[in-house]
Amino acid sequence: MTASIHGDERLAARLGELLGPRHPVSAAAVVSPRGVTVAGRGTDLDDDFEIGSLSKGVTGLLYADALARGEIGPDTTLGELLPLGDIPAARVTLQSLSTHRSGLPRLPRSARPWRRTLTLWRHGVNPYGEDLDQLLDQARDVPLGKPRPRYSNFGFELLGHALANAAATTYAELIHRRIAVPLKLDCFYVAETTDQLRPGALTGRSRRGRRRHPWTGEGLGPAGGIRASVAGMARFTAAVLDGSAPGVAALDPVAPFGAGAHIGAAWITVQVKGRPITWHNGGTGGFRSWLGLDRGSGTGVVILSATAASVDRHGFALLAEYSSGNGR
């Protein structure tokens, strides 16, 4: 689908009704068989947001694409692609990482997650600033738990960098080569340092309106470090829906993931009023995001906010409206 991007006043008004004053800087995109519309409140369509863990969904696409290219196999391990030696994490398969079944924790103990959280709350600083070498150091003393469903930021960080190594590049460059360039996304990138932020990079805020530092870092990229504009996310969603994005097999559920949910490569599928909805969300210190797909009706919705308050239920509501034809 070639997406013609334009601002839509009706969508902007509906976004305002759904989100209210709590999300003064926000944007939405709707993709349907009737076309693509976007809207922004307090922001331009080309300004970029942190999309947080929606980055995992992108990494899931890259995983499925690497399988299709033959760069990896379903049993390829981290130790085959990253210099981890004979530590337990080296035995973890990329397939188990892609479905959050690796046995790796959400974050390693050496990352001091509680201290990071307190520092974020008090001072608004970025809790994820590691480079790749520091990330690999953290992996060396991580024990493996049982291979059960367990959401892991750490696992997806390692997965993305392993995929980049399989392609003989960096994760930031992999995003550029295989997602941004072929899908013609002008604003869809990983900033490893604050110096790499675009002029249109928005500043996020806490739920109480406090400014938050940007979440940059080489290590973070595959799990939560992508930034994108709503215009870019609209084109991305259109390409995922019509199958022109790489690795769309990632959306197909392959394993249970919690009550009533199933997971593909990062992407979660749930039943909503008898219809399968495939989705992922994201959150950083100052941003929230949500992307949902009703693949049966060819409809997708994205909501981005520069405030750290959930937009999940608003995304599900907007997708239901447009999937049923009541949104326009």
C-alpha cells in the first residue's frame, strides 16, 4: 500500500475526545482499505516520539525476516552470534527469545533495576544507557530460569543485537537498511546518544507533567530504543498490513502467552468480541505508544503520546470503531 499521508481533523477531534487533556502532545494514525489518515495534537506530523517496547515488534519482524533470508535458523543460539563464551545465556535460542520463553529475566540483577527506577522517578534520567559491550557484560552473570512465558526487555535487547551480528552490521543500521529505507520511512531510527536525536525529537513528560530525559542507548535499541513520527508509523502499519514489510510472519501466533493471548515473534494476539486483534504497546519515562491490527478487516491503528500515561484502552477503542466502519 502506498500511503498518502495527510492530517485529518475528524481523527484529531476523536483523539482529543479519547485521550483528553492528560495527553496534550499526541498523535494517531488509522490505516484501512479506504486509505491512511493521521492526526496530531500539539505536534507536527513529522515530529518523533519514543515508541518504547513497540521496538520489540520491529525486532520481531527482523527476526522473521532473518529466518526467511537464511541468516539464522530456529535453533540458532546467542552464543553463535555474540561473544558470550560458555555462559548459560549463550545456550539460549533466538526462537525462545522471540516469544519471551528464554528463561532470561526482565532485567539482570547487575543492572540494578530498582535503583534505575528510583532514579527515573526522582530525576527523570534515562535508566537504559548501556552500549553493547556493557550489555554483554551484564549477560555473563545471569542465571537461566525455567523456559516459561516471561516478558524480558533484556532478552529482546540481546536478540536484536544477535540479528544485527548475523547481518554483519549494527542494530541501528539494520533498522535503517531493512525497515526505514525500503518502506520509505523518513523518521524511523535508533538514537544511540542524545547527539543523534533529530531536530523534531519531542521531549516526553511524566504523568504529572515533569520533563523526562530521552531514552537513548546502543543496548536498548532492539527492546525500546526506536523513535518514529506518526507519519512514519502510518506507513509502517500500512506495510505490515499489506505484507510489504519484511518478516510479517512475526505476527502469526505460535504459542500461548497469558490468559487468552497468544504470541508470535513479539506480537500478541487476543480475541476482542470474537475478532483476533494483533498488537503491541510501548512505554518509556515520558512516552506511551500502541499499535493494533485487525488483519481480517485490513485495519490498523497507532496512538503515540509524549506523556507517560497508558493509551492501550484508547487504542483498542479506536481500532474497534474503524474496523466496524463507524470511525469515518
